[in-house]
Amino acid sequence: MSEIRLYVTTGETQAGDILDLMTIAFDEEDYPIATNEIDEKNDVWEASIYLMADEEEVVRERLAAALKPSFPDAVIHKEIIPDIDWIAKSLEGLSPVRAGRFLVHGSHDRDKVRANDLAIEIDAGQAFGTGHHGTTAGCLEMIDQVMRAYPVTNALDLGTGSGVLAIAVRKLHPVPVLATDIDPIAVRVARENGRRNGIASGIDFRTAPGFHSTAFANHGPFDLIIANILARPLMKMAPQLAAHLAVGGSVILSGILAAQRWKVIAAYNSAGLKHVRTIWRNGWVTIHLR
């Protein structure tokens, strides 16, 4: 079944408003929703929702109903997504990303590394997380800040993707890190990225759905838990995540749209954690709680 994109073309401010309406309308589902600038000179943006082709009729009707009160003239366009490796395609030629003391770069940009950089080399591949997305960059910046301010002796990277966040922790301090993902391909790629970055030991990469694996009990409790996933699963796992946190420990959460931040914070407040700081990047937020 092919994937499609339904989108509305508008200006930057309106795109943000439409993004909020999409988020509210599809709050119960995990459809990817995003805004993207396509013409900086003329202030042309797109607000998009991604879905499978057989869902188009229902999603289009719900989207139109959500937009009608505020944007009655909005035209919903459709694009069929080609079946290609979009991660690799989108990263071709991208420049290195700086976040805190980290520089995330591809192998073709090794010459961009400065003397005091904590360099992490990640090439385009099958796993999410290269530093170019606002969620990953926000996490890297927050990791740097948190590990400067609080002692960390044991860390968990939940939903590790490319392994970039686990690698970042290990680059800052030689503490044991458990890095898990539900996707075995992501775990394999993350393990390879660890080796590429000179980390042969110290990170235990595991395939593990949720908190059901014995690896969490064997490695925890954790002084630092990082979870860059999506708002809804983050809210659902708040009690379990808090249960695996050491006394006085920190949690870094991302994969959260700005409009969703209060719901996520409320879920973790209920689990006994307190909000410390939020970083905003490109419509996404990274949240630090203790």
C-alpha cells in the first residue's frame, strides 16, 4: 500500500496555525504531521499530514472539517510518496549540525570538525536520527546541558534510532548506556554507528519493545533517561519510565510538537516528575524533567 501526503500551501504564520489544528484533529492517532518552508523569498509554507492511501477519504474529510472554521478557503492538495529511501535522499549534501558541544556530520564532512568539538559521525541510513531534525538536535543540546549540571552514572536511550543520542552521552562521560529500539534494523545500524565513532564497549544496544525486556531491570535504575519518540507513546509510558528512574534522576523527552507539550508535561507531573526546562526547535520541543 502506497503512502500519500495531504497538504495545504500557505504562509508561515498560517502554516503554524494549521499545524495546531491538524494536531488537535488527529490527537488520537500517530499520523506524522509537519510544516515545511518551500519558498523563503515569497513566504510559502506547507502544512502536511502523511498517511496510507486507503485512509485518504476519511482523513481528508476530517481535515477539511477541522480547517473549515478558521480556513474556509483552504485547498487540500495530495502527493503520492514515491517508494524510495527518503532518509538517505533527504540527507544528501546536508551540512554538519552543531548542538551544544556536539557536531553531527557525515563522513564527507570530517574536515569540518574543530579541535574542541565532540564529533559524531552519522551517515544517511535506515535509522532515524542524524541531528538535522529539530527533535534530535534539541536532545543533543539538552544532553549537553543536563550532563554538565547533574551527575550521571547510568543512562538509557529509549528508541535509539541511529544511536546518535547514546553515542553523545558516551562521548561526554564514559558511563554505561543502554540503548533500545523496537526495530532490529535500527539496533544493528546504531551498533555500527557506535563502532564508527570509536565506541567498542560501554553501550549495550538491544532490541526491546517498551519496558518488557529484562535489560531494563538488569541495567537500571537510570540517572538519565532519554526518549525521543512521539507524544502519545511518551504519555502512555510515563509511569513505567518514572519507575526506572533513579532518585534525583533526569528525563529528556522529545518527538513532541509544541502544541502537545502541556499534555506530556502533565502526564509526567502525575508520575512524580517536575518540569525543569524546554528547548524549542522548528516547531518541536525537547523537555527536561527531574
